[in-house]
Amino acid sequence: MKIIFSGVILRIFIAIINVYYITLPGAEYDALAFHEAAQSVSKSWDNINLKIGWIYSTALGVIYKYTSDSLFLGCMVSVLAWFISAIVLKKALNDLNLIDSNIQIIIFFYTFIPSSVLFTSITLREPFQLLFYNLSILSLINIFYNKKKKYFLLLFLFLLALSMLHKVFIFFSIFVFLILGLGKLITKIKILYFIILLLITYFFYEIFFNFLLKFIPIDQLSIYQIIQFHINNMTISRASYINEIIIINNFSDFILYSIRSLTNYFLQPFPINHENIYDSFLFIENIIRLFFVVLIIINLFKFTDKNFAYFVLLVIFYFFTEFIWALGTNNWGSAVRHHVPTLGILLLLSFYSVKK
């Protein structure tokens, strides 16, 4: 707990610097936009926005309305979300019965990875995405290892909250429930499972389809065209790593694009693209993250572990999340933020070694 409390103090310090002294890189634009949207909600309920992604600013606005619309307060809400997410992760690690020394390593990196420190100290959605992702993983662990049926309903609620924070997690939520639907455990509560699955399908189909239809004619395009339409209409910036028009005509094109996207998503900015010290720090962090991924791959050869099948399932969930992020990301500024929600499961899988 000492490491976690140190992380809280560090994040409060970062928030103070960002609010009262100098706006830190990555703490402008979206962070201020969410704060300003929350301020408008605090002034009038007419400004409530329940659309996917913006529900965070609405919730923050409700807090502002009954307290103070201070940017520092908004930052403290994010720090609180990170603190709870750390407690949840530690609970998951203990439930898995991981080796004590590995738990300390995981909590250390979870607390002090630089990009996570910054993005969980300011008014962004990432701390809450991280929190609900960790809660979802904790629920899955209890479903798998402890056979606790009550966590199935909690999993649904956590995934619902996660999906309201970003549309990427709609795909993740559907994927999780489809995979769980193939397991033996769900046969015991099959009626509840299908009811929840139908609710998810109906609820998200209506919201997601109508939302996308405003920007992309998804009723007239193939999945390949939708992907290229999305990536080709993204804003080009200094941090963009795809500047030409992307054409995806078939599965081969899709595979090539996927490989390129994953490479850029995990490694950019390459040294040749470095223009300032922040780019260099980000590249070093990417190398460290890639090292963790290598550890996950090594752990996939621990066939003798009695819970190996469940470990593989969590690995699939992690890589699926990152794969979906990679397909729709076109600059390393966004990529580093998108790595934050999966930091907990990345470290868990990297140092997965249970007590005998």
C-alpha cells in the first residue's frame, strides 16, 4: 500500500503543477475540453451530454454542481479513480495468488509508468477506463477461479460503464460475452446470459449504429471500407504516423494494414521522428511496454499451470483490446493514452507466476 499511496501523492503533485503553474504536454486540448464541458453541465442541466465518451464530462459536471467547478477538483476525481483502480488490481493479484515479489513489481510499474502518471492526474477519461477495465478483469477472475456467479452480473455492469466511456469498449464487451458464452460455466446460468446478451445487443446497436450513421454510412459500406473511411478522415498532426490514403480492398490488405497499425501503435515515435525530449521518453516507455509483451509470450509456454486456460483467455482479451485500439489510431499522442486502460492486465500477465 505504501507504493500506491506514493502514487497518489505523486499524482496530486502533478495536478498542482498542471493547474497552478504550467499546462503539461498532454494535459491540454481534450483534458480542458472535458473540464469545460463539465463546467457547462454544472451551470445548466440542459448541457447534459449522455453520448458515448461525453458521459464522463456529464458525471464530472454533476460533481462540480454540488461542490466547485475547479479544474484541480476535476484532477482529484481522476486521482481518486486511479487510487481505486490500484486497489482493485491488487485485489485481483491476490485472488490469483501471485508471488508476493511479483505483486510488488506489478504495483511499482503500475504506479510509476510516466504516461499513466500524467493521464491519471488530469481531467481525462483514461483513469475511469482503467478503473472499469480492472473491475472487469477482477470479475472475470472471480468467475473463472472462484466460480462466483454474482460476478457475472457485476461484469455486465462494469462493461456497460466501460462502453459508455469509449466506443472501442463496445467491441470489447461484445467479444467478452461471446467468448464467455462458449464456456461451460455459463451453461449453468444460460437464461440470464442470453437475456443480458440480448440487452447488450439491443442497447448498443441502437446507440452505436445511430451514432456512427451521423459520420459514416455504415449501412452502405463493408467493414474494410468503414476502417479506411475512419482512418482516412482523422486529423493529421505532427504525431501522425500514417499520412497517406489507406486503401483496404480485401483480407490481404486488411492483414497488411493491421501489421502496420500494430507496429506503429506499440513503437512510434521511432527515433527518426523524434523532435523533442518527450518523444524520446515516449519511445523508451514503448520499449519497456514491448518488453512486458515479450514476458507475456514467454508465460504462454507455462503449460503445466493448472489455470493455464484461464491465463490464455485473459491474454486474448488483452490483445483484442489493443488490436481494436491500433486499428483506429493514427498518432502516437493518442496511442500512449490508449495504452493506459490495459496497463493493469498487461502487468498482471507479464509477471504471472502463482504461489505453489
